[in-house]
Amino acid sequence: MLESRIEHDAALDTAVSGALLRRVAEGRAPETLRLHATDEILAFSVLDRTRAGFPRAVEAARAAGFEPIVRLAGGRAALFHDATLAFAWSRPLPEPRAGIHERFREMAEILRGALRSLGADAEIGQLPGEYCPGDYSIHAGGRVKLAGIGQRVIRGAAHLGGVIVAGKASRMREGLGPVYEALDYPLDPATVGSLEDEIGGISLEKVAGALRDELTGRFELQPGEIEPGDLALARELAPGHAVC
């Protein structure tokens, strides 16, 4: 389990998780869960890049102060800032296309347990009009989205990645609103929420601690760090995550 941040280089930060996925798939690294904070990032999916409004969406992201990048997982555009906790879980699997929904469900249940332990009325399911919609989103009482999950599979491994929103929901709306408008995606701003709104101010450290505690009840965790080989591969992959 890693807790790490590659500051001031959004593409490289994302590429680190991509490098870990590749090295896990190749058997050169163990199953790895990375928890980290980020700078202000607007993470587009490959699908987003096919939309006619993508160039305008990129401009809107930058105008709002968010660095656009291309993320690992699918879905729709998601947003990260200094009050969000990002996670990236790379798992070695001989047949990663099997069990996709089971992995989504497992991660959603872990997130629900962690957020409930903090006092949030956390449930699993998609809200009408939520950003980056998914059946395994975590919401508070059917009102606001608190966390989301995406998944990517490659030969030999699967990546589960996503975000928990600790605070600054208004900043989320500032960034997502114009981007979703440019991409012609539906978005109900009222569904954009945070733990801060539900249970009061909370630090990322406390959110990470709750997630660690929930995981410890299911798995044996060992601390780790990004190896030089991981970072070297990430530097090779970073250009693929940059948006020019």
C-alpha cells in the first residue's frame, strides 16, 4: 500500500498509477493500492476525447484553474483537487475481464464502509444527473455523490481507481459545470457533494485512515513506496496522459 503524491506534474502523477498497473501485470510488482492527494486536475476519459466539444471542455477546465489530463479508467470526466483523496488499486489477475462487476461491488462496499465509519449516510448507487455516473458510485442518502470508481483491465491485471470528496464541493461544481456543458453531458449540480457538507470539516488524513481501517479488516496491508523503476516507466508513459 502506497501513500504518495507527485506534485506539480499532473500527467506524471497519473502515469505513476499506470506504471504500477503495468508492472503488476508483468509480475514485476505486487498487488498495489496507492492513496494520494493531487493538484487541481480535470481527468478526461478516452471517451470524452471523442466528443465534439472536447476542445472547448479542455479550455473550460483550464479557465477554471484545472489541469486537463487523460485518466486510466473509463467513464466520464472527473475532478480532483486538494480536498479529494485519489485511490488506484492494481491487482494481478490471469483473466481480468472476468469479475469486473464483482470488483466494482467489492470496492464500492469498502468505500461505503469507510465513509459510514466517518458518520456519512453512505449508500451505493447512481444518482440521476451525477457527474461520471456509475452503478457503483457512493452517495449520501440518495442526494449527493461522495465518491466514484472507475476500472481498466489490461492483460494480466485490473486497475480500480477513483476519488473520495472530503470537501470543497463548490469547487467541484465550478470545474465540472462548464466542462460537462461543453461535452454535452447532463449534470445536476445539486448532486455534487462532499463529506464536509455531510459530517463537517474532515482532513484527508482522516479519510485515508478510515479507508485503511476498512481495508485492514479484509486484507493484509504492507506499507510500500514508489520504486525507481516505477517512476522511470511513469516518465515514459506521462506524455500519453497529457492534453496539449
